Amino acid sequence: MSDRSVNYVGAGLAAAHPASPVYPAAPLHGKTVVLVHPAWHSCGSHKVFVTQAQAYRALGARLLALAIADFPGHVRGSQAHSAYLDGSQDLQADRRYFAGMPRGAVFTPTFLRSFKDWLHGDYATILVETVKLAALPIELMELPEIDLIHCNHFFCMGAALKLRGDRACPILLDTHDLQARQYVLRQPGFWTFPPAATYEAMLALELANMDAADVLVHLNAEEAASFDRLLPHKRHVLVYPAVEPVSVGCGGPDIVIVASANYPNFLGIFWFLREVVPLIPDVPIRIVGNIDAEFRRRAPGVFRAHAAMFEGRVRDLHRIYADAAAVLLPITDGSGISIKTIEALSSGAPLVATPSAFRGMGADPAQLANVSFACDAPSFAAAIRRIKRVPTTPEERMNSDTYRLYERMFSPRAYRHALAELVTPLVECKQPVQRGGKNEHLGPC
């Protein structure tokens, strides 16, 4: 990775570099920030949106959140809108807005072409078109002033650009991960017409949408390196995400897996059920989260065989982590940083993990005393058998290596500091960032 365009922001690297300047308590006081994001909940991305909103408000900004639905007909007042609000009550903003593509817009030529591409496994184009066709709230469009637009995911850039209009405000794009990799990974799980859409074609669309942003923010080191090579003329900044900590408890008898309904999680838990569970048939495991819906749809036979393990979505994840003797992270596929790994770090509980669980974190997990690494099923099963189901104290868990790593790199405090360092100069300039050229380093680097 070159040092020409990738800047490193965040307390996660502070141990190796001089301390960053201390910012005023509210450096964004009087500034209006619009947070644009997909209308998702009960997933890792939503947890990132929540802490973004918290950070901006803590820095003094007036924070307006715009959730964009990614499916036709999911408009304000729809059942999908109600479900989103019900599942996202933890996202706090000064005002929250919801927008989506009207169902009648499916007959527009651009959407019909994107639907044809979707039938061939092109999940990028249809997302871009769905967001472009969303009817944005008039109140937002007519705001007299916006100081910064913080957009999440490349396919939401159409809404961010429409919202900016002629305003002289920068757009910061949180890429989250290289989405084209995820889309190719997803193709075998869905029926598609041949020929399947290529990685190269979906990547080209992703990069074209990213190129319209002024600053590209990446959540993990691997993605920052990849995008730096792919868009060398852009300004890239690595900011590790914050995830709200879960409760730190005394532990208990439970060995748990926490997972939301996405395809990489499905693959990892499918591997766990097929390869690991037969080696530990006498060890009870709790699988918590709406990943059960993914198994009901993709592998109903596997779900029926292990139905007793699946508990579905629960309201109180804090209790699940606090009572866990250990948290399992059987992650085998996917890209980008793992939000559920960060969440597990904050619990201070012992972890059993595959190496992929710590991808892109810029830390050496081999140095974490309460993490057991397992590269194959027998070693994963053996690590589970070694788990000691004895009570601990919250103080012991808060002094664990994983909790300290979380506090240093992924806590809301660390994220607020990094965000202030990045955006304060942007909103003071109140001009889009100039492209090209060598970029200054931000924060400890």
C-alpha cells in the first residue's frame, strides 16, 4: 500500500505513533451533517450506522439520518418502513428520514435493464438503480445548508449526489468493503441465468460510483490497500469502525454463536454444523440471531437436523454475551472487517475463532491470550472442549486482551477521535476536496 493516498486515522495505531491533538468537545457545533445509509437493521452494517450517528452528535453536529430502501415499493409508510423503524430504534438522530423507490418506477427503462442484469447475478447494478429512483424527502432536498454528507456503501452515492445538488459540501463515502467480492460469493446461492455477471463488471460499476465521492473511508486495512490500488487518484482514509460494546458479565455455561442473516455467515455456520458439530455431539451450542432465516431458506434439511441450536433473533444480546462461557467465530468466507468479531471482543469472553475472523484488523490476534485459533474442524472442536465453564468477574474480562484491543481500536471513544480528526477540516473548508496529488496524513500514522 502506498503512503501517497492512504491515511490512517484512529486510536488503534496510537501505540506506535505520537499522540494526536486533543479536539474541542464539540468541534462540529452548528454544522449540519446528513448520514445516508441503506435501510438495514439487525446486521453489522446497522451497528456501524448507529455509532456513526452517535459520534457526530457527540461532536456537536446536527445529525440528519436518511435511510434508503434497497427494494422497489419500500417507501415511506409501507410495511417495510414500519419494520425498519421497529428494528432500528437504537439509531438516534435529530431527524430521521426514510426513502425508497416507488413500485411504479419498475417500468422505467434503466430499472428494467438492471432487472435483466440481476437475473444474471449482477447485484450491483440493480442496487444502484433502485437508490437512484428513490424519491427523497422534500424537506431534506430543500435544506438551506448542508455542511457534510456521510454516505455508506457505493450504491447509495446516487442519493448522496442528488441530495448535495449545487451545494458546496463534501461527500465522505464509507465503503465498508469491496462489494463485488461479496456479490460473486453470493451468486452460487441464487438461481441465475447464464452467463453469470463477472466480478470485473460489477467492480467497474462500484468504482465508478465511488469516484464521485470526495473522500473514501475504509473500515479495514485490506480494503484500504485494495481500493488504493484501484483508485490511486482518490484520497483514501482508514478509520476502524466503532461498535457499541456489549455487557461484560461473569460468564456461565453457554457456548454461543451470534450471527445475522447474510451469506458469509451462512457459509461459516454451515461448515461448523457439518464439520465441527459431529466431533462434539455432547456439547450444547446456542446459535443466536436471524441467521436461522437464512438456513430455513437455503438449507432446510440442515436446519431441521440442528433446529434445537437455533434460537433466532433476540432482543437482549447483552445478556447472551454476559452469560457466555465462550463465543465462537466460525468465519470461513467473506471480505471486509467482521463486526460480530468486534462485538465479541468487547465482551471480554474467551473466543474460539478461525483466522478469517480477524481479517483486516491490523492487529496480531496470536498475541491475544483469550483467543483460541483453529484452522480446521478438529482443532476448532478441540478448542471448544477446552473451554472452562467457570464463573469469572467482570473485572477479569475487562482486563482481558480482547477487551483492551476493543477499547484501543474499536470503541466509540476511539472512533469519535478519529472522525473529528477527519471531518473537522472538511467542514471548515466547506468545499469539495480537490482530487489527485499527494495527501497529508491524518492522525497517528
